[in-house]
Amino acid sequence: MHQDGGAVPSQPVLAMDNHQDRLAVPPHWDRLLPAVVGRLLAAEGLGVPVEVSLTFVDDVAIQELNRRYRGKDAPTDVLSFPQLDSDEVAALVREPAVPAQVAPGPEPVPLGDVVISLERAAAQARDYGHSLDREVAYLLAHGVLHLLGYDHPDAEGERRMHEKAEAALAACGLSRP
């Protein structure tokens, strides 16, 4: 139980895969990144175990994905590929009224895939003057918010996503310096 009396959120499964060789993936990310996702999902009220696939790539690979799936022939920092539609995600939040096709069972519900360019993340961490841990955690949180149906077509959407991501990072000790 949390100190506030609420249930401790279940830790999400974060399946990490490294498909780049420019930067080492630190071993402590096996603890840090699932904790960030767990805080984010708890704040959103997800009451079922979920899985997020996280793949690290370089700028060349993410540019190809960005071109193929978004029609933008340029590298980007993070891409998200949701596996659930907005009604299915909403059902996970409103549990126990979860439809059978996404009902929790012995296996976590797959939310989708997040792809991060570690090359781009390292450059942005330098530009913003903070750690690679913080930058990757922020990009992951941003990507997971997209998996949950959030978007930023305008300044208000961007602000809301930024605040949610920052709250999850702060809860894990990754506040802005």
C-alpha cells in the first residue's frame, strides 16, 4: 500500500531491445525506466498489468521509420506505435469493465512500442544540459503517453503531455536541474 492508503501500482513490463551500437545502454535503466513508466501509468489510473516494448536505435534507423510511417524523411527522437485504440485504453482505466479482448489475464496487456534514437537523445541531453538518464526517461514517458492516446496538435496538448511526463520523472528523482 502507498502511504496515502492506495494500492501499490503493478510494475509494467518494459521489454527493452537495443538495435544500435553508438551508445552503451546502462544496466540501471532496467530499474529506472520501468519505474518511470509505472509512475506514469499509476497517475493515469491503469489498474491492470501492461507491457511496453522499448527499442533503442540510431538516427539512421529512426529516420527510416519516420519516413515509412509518418512520411517525414528526417530523424526524430521518439516514435510510438500503439496496439490499442482509444476505447480499449479507456477500458483499462475503467477496470473492471474491461472488454474480453483486452481483459487482463496471466499476461500483461500490450500497450504498444516506443522507439528512441539514443543518438538523438544524447545530443538533446547535451543541448538541454541534463543527463542522458533524464532525456531517455522523458522521451519514454512522452512515447507512452502517445500509446495512451495523448497527442500534441497544439500548445495545450503539448503542455498537458509535458506536465504528465515531468511529474513521472520527478517521482523517480529526475527533476530538471
